Amino acid sequence: MNNREEIRSQFLALLAPFVDRRADQPITESTSLLDDLNVNSARFVDIILEAEEKFNISIDDTAADRMRTVGDAIDVIMEKSEVQSRVQTAVRP
Amino acid sequence: MKRVVITGLGVVAPNGVGVREFQDALRQGRSGLRFEQRLAELNFGCQVLGTPPSPENIGADVLTPQQWRATNSAMRFAAAAAVECWRDAGFEWHPGHDGPVDWHTAVYFGTGVGGVDSIAEKVGPLTLTGQTRRLGSSGAEQAMCSGVSALVGGILGAGGQVCTNSSACATGTEAIINGYRLIAHGYADRVLAGAAEGNQIYAAACFDAMKVTARGWNGSPERASRPLSATAAGFVPACGSGALLLESWESAEHRHAKVYAEITGASFVCGGQRAGGSMTASSPEGVRRCIAAAVRESGLHPDEIDYVNAHLTATGNDPREVANLRCALQLDGDRFPWINATKSMIGHALGASGAIECVATLLQMEGEFIHPSMNCEDLHPAVATVAVRIPQEYIAREVRTALKTSFGFGDVNACVIFSKPN
């Protein structure tokens, strides 16, 4: 499965259209999605949907609530990817 | 009452995107109507549509990536026309514009069916298959009727009334009338007024079912829209957007803005769906009263009106519409104003038609010409008395006063009079 750097890079690409263009500070793992990147809170559900599609995972509401910073989001994506990977392995004939 | 002038124009039309391209197309009598293979596959009777070239890209240069992904084509067309209009009026603007709120500007932007494509292709299928979660965040703003005005208001930072009106095929002209009245009564200095209809096939489907769209011309789409013609057999559905910046005389003068024309009279009435009027037809008396009221408000004598940009859709109503004009103006023969049908080139953009055709009217006034009314070489015998006033070719001529008429389902009638300021 993807390593953390690769997931980070793919997540930031997915995030780009949602980031307010005025936010020009460097993005680190502790960067807050809503406060630092000025992501419109109403659009947050779209980021979840796009992440689900891109990484072929399911993100439940509890996990989505944990995605406050870039690092949190990567944690959730990695965690769900591992779950997904185990499920796929388990059902492989 | 404050005087109201037009200081900016913007347009997305089937035969021209942007006012200069549209003005050229009008001069040349260039059609924006094309055969649509998809409609043939879907068993439409009328397989011709008026759609702007490369419709999927329109609005991309004025919306941020985030706005783009949360909009449907009606909203994108509205944004494209509104931004062109705002810039044409001399205001600075760039995508993602984040200047202060303009508390003196309002937005009156209408639509007939708005985001029906979002509802039909996204909200409906996902809801009915148990996938509401996948609608994401923008289902509501694309489905709501006011999606067009909300987007335009936000783009411009308008702090006055931001509103969507909807009155079927009179929508666009009604938006302009409402905006005019807002300024005249002192509620705003500027109103970005117009209407948009998206690139969708569902409204066309409804009219196809009513058998009021043009059948029999699928093999020659540019000839399909035939207002005033003896062989007119229905309208050609179209889409697009038109925008006017209405401004108080004082505000325009203060900014040294270019003035296209002044709105000197307007009327919006309903025929009451009596005496020949119904949900789908105009009462002759309602139409005549509407025209007469607008003329009366303008203070003009009917024979001072140089030109009428008529509603004329190419259904069986065209002769009645001309008869109503002759009766309301009490003019006939060569005393009748010049009259043409912009729909002969672009089809019927439904809710947006009045707005696009008001832009066409003002571009003719600016360019000092009257565009040819296409496809009426076989003029309907019932309009013979005014034949000399129906241009078959481009006419170079100053237009000092113009009447724009729009009529819609619900027996609603909208008329506005534009005059060049003295």
C-alpha cells in the first residue's frame, strides 16, 4: 500500500481546489484544514467523498470528525487503507 | 423616481459568447442552431437546439476551482455573462475577487428551470438509489432556484437585494424591470439584472411533448426557427444568459460611465388567464395593456418607437402577437416600428430569452443597425400589413427608442422601453 509521503502528496492534490487561494503558508502535518487552509466547512463532506474515491476506502462519520489537520487526515486514510487491504486479502479466493 | 440607465452588457448566446461576438452574429444574421444527435437517439421530435459553442467550458475563466465543481451550467452561464457585464461597465474584477461588500449593488438574476439538470441527473438518481451521502455539499445550491443569483451576488460581493425571479419565458425581461424599479425607487444604485437557462434537455423534452417545438427541420437546423413565417411550426429550445448593469443616472454620471440607453418605461402584468388567456396562452387584452402601459410610462408617442424586439417564438402565436402590437400602438403599415425576431438566429432560451434579447436590442442601438429577421422569406399572410417593417436583410439605421416584449406561461407579459439619452 502507499507510504505516508505518497498519501500526503495525493491528499494535498485532492485538497487543492478546496483551499482558499489566500492561504499561502507552507502546509505541514499540523496545518488545520478549516482554520489554516480556510476550507469551507460545508465543503468538508466533498473532501471525504473524494478521499474515499481516490484511496478506495470508506470513511465513517466518526473517522471524518477526527480529520482536523493534514496529519489527522493522512492518519485516517492510512488506517482505513489498511483495513480495506485486510478485507481484500481476506476475501481473496 | 430616479432615472435608470444601462452601463454594462454581458451575454452567452448560441451564436456568440461575449457581446462583441454576439453583435457581429446579429449583424451577419448568423445562426446558433444545430442538429443534436443525442436528441435523435432520445426520440425527440425537434432535434435542433440553440447551444453556445463549447458550452462545457463557459464560466471556467471566471470561477475558482471550488466554485466550478459546485455549479451547474445555468449558474456558469450566469456567472460568465454577469462578469462580462460588470467589467463592461468599467469595474475591476478577477476570479476569486475578494474586495469589500458593495452595499449599493443588488442582483436580480432569473431562471426558468434553473438546476433541473442537477436534479434530474444527480439529486434524483442518487436519492432514489439510497446514496444521498454521495450528493456531497453542493446538491442544495445547485438545486435551489436562486442558485444563479446567489452565485452572481457572491462573485460580485453585492450587498443589496440578491434575488432570483422566475416567470417562465418573461423571466429575463421581468428581472430587468424589477431591477429598474429597485433603482428608480432608491433601493439600490446599481442592479446586475439578467437571466440564465442551462444547457439541459429537460425543458426541451416537456415542450417536445406539447408539440410546440419545431419538427420537420432537423435536416436543416439553421432554418428551423421561423418566426413570422407561414411555415413556422414551433420553437427551437435554446440556452444561454444575458446580463445588464442597470445604474442610477447619478451613479453613472459620477463614474463617467458609458451609457447604452435609459429605461424610460416598463410594465409587467398578467392577463388573468381569462378572455383567451390561460396557463399556456396570452390574453390579447393583457398583452395590449402591458404594451400600452410601458409606452405611457415612457412619455413617448407610439410613433416615436423606432424598433420592437418582439417575443416572436415561431409558434402559431406570432400573428396574434403582431396584431396585439398593431392594436396597442395604433400603428400599421409603414408607420409601424421596425420589428424582428432574435429567436430566428438563437432559438428560444426560455427564461433567459428576455435578457439575451434585451442585450440584442441594446447592441443594435449601440451599433446603429437592425438585424435581419431570419427564415421569414415566406412571410405569414396575417402579418402582411407590416411586411415593409420586417427586415429580411441587415439595415444600417439609428435606433433611438426600442420596445422589448416578452410573454410567458401563466399569461404573464413584460415590456420595457429603452431610449438613447438626449
